[in-house]
Amino acid sequence: MSSSKSNKSISRFPVPELNELPEDLRTLILEVQEKTGFIPNVFLVLAHRPDECRAFFAMHDALMLRKGNLSKAEKEMIVVAVSGGNECHYCVVAHGAILRIVAKNSLLADQLAINYRKADITPRQRAMLDFAVKVSQASGTIDDDDFAHLHSHGFEDDDIWDIGAISAFFCLSNRMANLTSMRPNEEFYAMAR
């Protein structure tokens, strides 16, 4: 299966047709299509393994839709910064589009994807992203000083869990996207530009 505007494959692995999917996944994908106007390729690529697809989106929603102190924009900032560090083309493009929409800022996603340390962000956001990237790239070095630094910026322990869990989850997502050679939908590139 290929994206609507390109005939390059969206995955190295077989991509099932919608009518071949279990009813619950087909319903989920059609709801997303109705909401966005297209089917994000991540749904089709991961549907290659339905049980894993369900688990992936359950965890995604548990983290990204959870009510807490992090805003939607801050969560997407974490995704874009971590995905940029992991060289994940799909997640940078897709979540960059979401970040442009929720932050109402057309520059921020590109800044974060390239080098979040040079982005136009607050010291609090910088501390959040420093920690998210540390979880992504050097989790074995996390210590109490990291928590103290985040506390000094007003983050509570539940916030720190959220930052770390989003980072860790998107490391999985980034690696699956790179494994499968998942291609971003072309629609993402123009969103909120």
C-alpha cells in the first residue's frame, strides 16, 4: 500500500488492506480518517500485527491523552525533540504537524527537531526537554540531581513520570518507524504552515 500522493511503499513489511483488518482496528482507523481527512500511515503499518497495534495505541493514548500538568503542546514538544534525536523521519514530520497546530507556532517544531537546545523555548521547557532526551539517549545516567533540577522548574514527580514515559514510549515508536521504514503522509508537511 502506498500513500495517496506517492507510489513509494509506506513500510518494508506487508501493509494489510482495511477490509482485511479486525473490526475494532478498522473502526479505529476509519474514525481517525474521518477526524483528520486521511489515514496516518502509522495505523496501516502497525496493523501488520493487530495485537501489537492495539497495545501501541492504548499506550499512546494513555500517555498523550492523560490529564496532568503537561500541556498538549509540551507533550508534543517532547515527542518532536526525542524523535529528532532518534532520527525518526515519520515522528518528526507527523508530530511536528501536531505541534504546529496545538502550539499555534509554525517555527517551533522545526527548531526542536533540528536542535532543541537552540529553539525559542523557556528555561522550564529546556529543562523538560533536557530530561526527555536524557531518558531517550542516556537513561542509565538518570539520578536524583535530574529530579531536583526538574523540581526547581516547578515539575512534580507525576510530571517527571509523564516526561520520561512519553520519551520512552516514543523511543519505541521511533525505532519501529525506522525498522519499518515508515513514510510520513504527505498531508502532514503542509499542516499549520
